[in-house]
Amino acid sequence: MVKKDEVEKFLSDFKTKLEIFDVHFLDERNKNTQALADLDITHIHRIDYLKKLKMENYLSGPNKDKLGFNLSDYWEFGMKVKKTDVYIKIRLGKPNGKVICVSFHPAERKMKYPFKKGEE
């Protein structure tokens, strides 16, 4: 199992890279767009939420890319946004490039936070 300091290191690297290179969102499917609109979450809000991720929001990772594109590992996080559980899948992306947000949408199943107090 991944250790807390590994999650904190990833988040530190992610946030630093986000500040320098910005983010590319991949989840522009209609259902996600509508769900985000229903929660009044704009592009800027999503960036703010990414910046607020903490070790306690960790769900899983690092996970290997299963599609064979040889991309950076992805990590999964979750958080409450307006009383709704939101699932977030992110990766560091290519060196000297934007971080990638693969998914940012209301959770489709119950999320388990291994490092959140009361859920360990």
C-alpha cells in the first residue's frame, strides 16, 4: 500500500506543475459537463478544487495506464462539493507539459478514503 508521504509528494509535484504549466481536462463528455453545471462548477472552480486536494482526499494510486499509451501513472482522489461526492482522476502528464485531469465528476459509487480519519 502507498504511504502518506508518497501521496503528499505526488500532490506537491502535481500542484507545482499545475502552477507552472496549467491543466488539461479530458472529461468533457456531456454527462460530466451537465453534472458540473448542476453543481455550479466552472473550469476555474475545478482548478481551485485541484489546488485544494490533500492527502486525506486520496483514494488510490499510483495506478498504471491500462490503455498502453505509456502515460504517467494516474492517481484517484475524491472530495465533497456542495454535499456531493466528486471523483477526481489526475496524472502528472508529460515532462514540461500540463498536468492532466482525466475525470472530475460526481462519484458513481461510494468512495473509500484510506487516510481519512475514521475510515482507516
